[in-house]
Amino acid sequence: MNPTTIPSKTLSGMDVTLYAISAILLVDQIALSAAVGESAIFWWLVVILCFMLPNTLVTAELGTRYPEQGGIYAWVRNAFGARWGARITWLYWINIALWMPAIYLMFAGIVGALYVPDLSLWGQIALGVALCWLTAAINCLPLSASKWIPNLGTPLKFFVVLALGAGGLWQGVRHGFANDVGFLSALDDPLAGLGYLPVIVYGCLGIELVSAESERIRHASRNVPRAMLLAALLTAVLYIFGTLGVLAAVPGDQIDTVTIIAVSVQRLFGDVPAGQWLALGVGGAALFTFFSTMVTWTLGGNRSMAEAAQAGEMPALLARQHRTHRAPIGAALATSAIASLILLTYGLMATSAEALFWTIFAFGAILFLMPYIAMHLAFLRLRGRDAGRKEVFRLPGGRWVSYPLSTLCIAILAAAILLFFWVPGEPFDSLFSLQVGGGVLVSLTIGEVLVYRSERRRLATAVCPASRTA
């Protein structure tokens, strides 16, 4: 083997921990969860206890028992075969391409609210497209260079979340809380905010992303579970703290999911000495965290796609990598091309940035939740099949604990998908459901076509090895 093709161990324990936190801690998630309203803290606690912690424990066991390159793709492939591994990789990867325009639209909305008040919807879309291609450029760099984006973004996430939480609570103490965030108010109407439950579940996912770079991690069997567990605990605390701060300072009727971060920092710091400059600084830090989040996710998602394509389970174009440092160039360029096309297409259909954001978000989020159902099904199968395999981390209690926890996660993921289409007690929005459901169906169909064609090509190559050089 050519030594230049062997990945170097470029990620230390600290790198992996920062990588994991960068993947799961999303500043934009605070804006989305604040939109739940007064019951947001109640739902955060429910989802953290019933889903986030069980999901992290299951993922930590998978990440140490099967530390193969590829993460969730490798786990599902090991359990159910190459075809299902390819399907999951497609869903995981295409969601990132759909999520990228939503995040960069929020980025552009904050730029407009804080720095360029006259920025039009098409101006925001143009900025989003530029950011898509900057993300692709970062993905084409060596990991030793690109890792510094999440490494720098993670401390800034701490700063932004702490500023929102502390500033909001200070405003609440001084001027009274803008919303009633007590548990009793949430229990008065348990269904209030149920429609936003998928958003909170969505914000708890991504801890497995570090496993996509396992062969580049030093002492992966030790560092991966530590990073996952620490990232989950810190993220849970910061999500609750940041959401509480926003709800303490911003009335519910002023929460716009696209510009809420800008509105929050202006309300929190606008009336203190040099407050406007402080608001601009916190807003700028938030913008960098959006960018670092997308770099983190594309690094992991594109790596998984490149691995699947190299195995012949996805189109060969997506397998293209840099000859020396193995950056997933083909997948990175395809991700940004799809995201840019979506931004331009949806820009012709949307009447406002918020309408555009929610359509794209719901469309991509459903596709994103599906692979995690497959991941937990793979866990249930692999734990029984490979019970004697050595691992560093293992859920205590055997199958009497691990099976119910994983089954609970599957049930919550399935409920979250359903709630994107219909919320009990609310009217059914047939147009929105048709748009989102149609997009999901088209995405699944495209994925099936790619899996089928790649499988036929792989089988043909296996039968006729000479075709490799034809």
C-alpha cells in the first residue's frame, strides 16, 4: 500500500470532543426551540431524558464496538447489508445538502437584521449560495487544516449561548420575564408546543458524526465514547440555559425563527453602554458558529458518502478524493451544488425568508430522522449477533436495558416524523404536507435509483473484473 494513502491520526482527544460538541450544539437550535414558546423548557427536559441521553449511550457503544470509517453508514451496512447501508448514506448526505440552505438563509437573515437592513430576500439567497461554495472549499482542504473551523467555532458557541442565557435572565430579573416558563404553565396545556417537538429532537442528533472520521482519531476506542458523553451533557445544559435566556427577554409574538438571534442580542444589550457594539459582536460570533456547524457536518457527511461511493454503493463521481490528504472533493462539490440549486429554486416560490426556512427545514429534517431509526434497528441486531465482541464502552444491564432504550428512541423518532405532517389539536395543512411529503418522496426515489444503478455496476464489475480497466 502506498503510505500516502494511509490516513494520519490527526484528531486528538480534545479535537474529537470539540468536533462532537460542534456537531450537536447548534446556536440556531436555540432560536428554533424558543419558537416553541412557554413550554420549551418542559419539552427540552422531556426530550433530553427520554431521547438524547439514551441515544448517546447507544451511539457510544456502536462507536466503540464498530470503529470503522463511515459511522452510521458502516453500522447499518454491517447489520443489514450494503444496499441498506447505501440507502442510509444517501438520506444522511442529502439531508445535509437540504439543511445547508436553511442554515445559510438564517445566517443571511441575521446579517440583514444586524448589519444590512435593506438586504432583500434575493440578497440573502445570493449570500447563502456564496457560503455554500465556501463550505465546499473548506471541505477540500486537508483535515489538519479544516478541523480548525469546528475547533474555533465550538468555544464561540459557548460564548454565544452563555451570552444569550445570562443576558436574557438578567433582563428578566430587571424588567420581568417576557414569557412564563414555569412547569405549571406547561402542564396546563400539555399539547402546547407539541408541533415543535420534532425540532427539539432534531437538535439532539449528530453525536455519531465523530465516528465518520474514526480511522483518523488517536486512541478512538477510548476518546470516542468520552467525547460523545461529554458533548451530550454539555449540550443539554447549554440548550436549556440559552433557550431560557431568549424566552426571558423576547416576547413570544416577536420570535421569528430566521432573525431571533439578532432580535435577542439587540434586546439584551441595546440599552447598556456600548451595547450596540456588543450586540454586533455577539451576532458576529453567532454567524461564525453557523458556518462552523455546516463545515463540521459536511466534513462528516461527505466522508461517509465518499466511503460508500468507493465501495461501489453510490455514484463513482462522489468517490473522488484528493490524492494525498483524501479530502472528499466529489461529495463536497455535489453537496454545495445541490444546496445552491435548492436556494435558487425555493427563492422563486417563497414569499418570505421564514416561509422559505420552514419549508426547507421540514423537508430535510424528515430525511435526517430516518437514518437514526435504521441506526437503532442496527444496534438491536448487532448487539445480539456480536455479543462477544470486545469493546471499551457497553451499556450496563444487558439487553434488559439496551433494548428498551433503543426501542424508546425509535418510537420518539417515528413520532417526530409524524408531527411534521400533523399535530393533534391543530388543523391539517394539506398544502404544506403535500410540498414536504412530495419532496421527501422524490428524494427517496432518487436514492433508490442511485442505489439500484450502483449495485448493478458493482455486480457487473465483480463478474467481469477486466471492465475496471476497460
